[in-house]
Amino acid sequence: MGLGWGENGGDVKIDGFVESLTTIPFPDGFIIKFLGDKDTFVHNYKVSADVAALLTEEEQKALNHFCICRCNNFIKVYEGSAGSITRLEILNILRGGRLDDSLVDTLLDLVRENQRASSSIKFGVVPVWFSHQIHVLKPDYQELHDIYIKRLVDEGCTNLLVPIVQGDHWHLLEFDVENDIARHYDSLKERSGHWDPVLNIVKAFNYIKAGFNENQLRSVFDPIKVPCEEQKGSYDCGIYVYQFVQAITEGRDVLHVTPEEHNTWVVRAKLAAYLLIEGRKRKKEVGKLDDDDVEM
């Protein structure tokens, strides 16, 4: 039985997932053990009574089952068109870890799938990789448009949501392409370095608006800083981007995306429970329930 994450910190790599517990807050005494060839793990994470009191009965049942279940990391908890979420990633959400690119892409695609068909605004979510490509020395705006943007516009999306991550911080840009408006959403007060990637992406959209003709280039999009709810935990920025996208697509205020009484652990527990419950529903619909999926 090999020790993975433990009370003294340290790194573990499973399927490319690397995290150091020495910089992440976690409950006292948390430990995880990987068994055999590390495909399977057990852990002693428990949802606290204070957190459980703010969960629904269904959420409690899903998380209680997860916490006592021997987990095979290759079993998918949730599968969507943009990617899948494993049990190790659910544990990472619960214990306060940072969300990686693929997890954020999958979460935002889930929001996109659930947006109201009756809405007069059709939102499109741009994959995270777009923002990474923008930050190379000489980005090819035409190519990036053709790969990431054109399909969404052709589908009739009027507002494009662009998640940004640089320096381990997630934030969000929204482009209203019909009205030439850009809005910026950030769960942290402005910090050094956060604005540079915003301007780089705005520049890309200005090039797109100019038809990639430098002679026609002008500052069409001037990003507006939208007041947002501030994140409650050090590594919650990815979760807040997900919640901002939910609020934006539902026409809600981004200044109040979580109830005041919900601390970071409640926010994370509710997200993890939602993914477990939604994932089970989807697997049941296609007849692919795993033997140890909880009965709901």
C-alpha cells in the first residue's frame, strides 16, 4: 500500500494530475493511499457536520457514498461532450484543490448544455486552450479564429465566454459580438499581471473584428470591469468562473453567486455532489452505471 498525498504534503502524479499539498489548505489528518498499481485509491476525507447541515438529503447521500467508496480513478464520475471527470478530480474539488484546464472546460460545457433555449441571447463557451494560444509570441489570429471562434459564431452564438488562466488564476471575458462590448469578470480584486492576458485576448477579438486587416484595426472592444463576488478560498477562482458563467447565462447578478452562509467547503461540496448526481443520471440514461454507483 503506497502513500500518496499525506499529512506532510508531497507530490503525486496520476494521469498527469500533479498537486502539492504543502500549499493547499486541507482538513487536519487528511490522507490518501494508492493501492497496487495506483489505479485504485482510498481516502479518509469526510464532509464536516457544519457543511452537511447546508446540503440537501440527496447531496449528503451522494457525498457520503463517495467518501466510503474504494475509488478506481479510471471510472468516470461524469462524461460530457467536452471531457470527463474522474473520482480523483472529485476528491480534489472537495479538499480545496485548484481546478485544471480540462475540468474547467468540462464544467463550462455542462453550463452551455443547460442554458435556456428560450433565451434571446445564445452563449458560446470558448475552450481554455484558446487563451493559452493567444499568449504565444506571435499568435496567428486567423488560425485561432477558424479553430475556436468561427464554429460558435456560425451556430448563432451572440455572446462568447472566454475563460482565462495564467499564473494559476482563473478569470473570464465575455464578448457581445453584435454590440461590440467586452466584459471582464474576476473573483479577486485586481492584482499585478491579471490584466495583461485580458488585453491580449481583447486584441485578438479586435483583429477578428477588423477581418485580420491591420489597416482596419481599431479598439472596438474596450473591456468593462464588472463587479463580482469575491472568492472565499485561495484556490476557488476556477469554481467562481464556473459560477459566473452559470449566472451570466441565466441572467443573474454575478455579485451574489453564492449564499453568504456558504463558505468555500460548502461551495465545493455542493459542486462535487452535483457532479456525482448529474453524472449518475447520465450513466443511467445510457445504461452504463458502474457497480459501485450510489443508488439515488
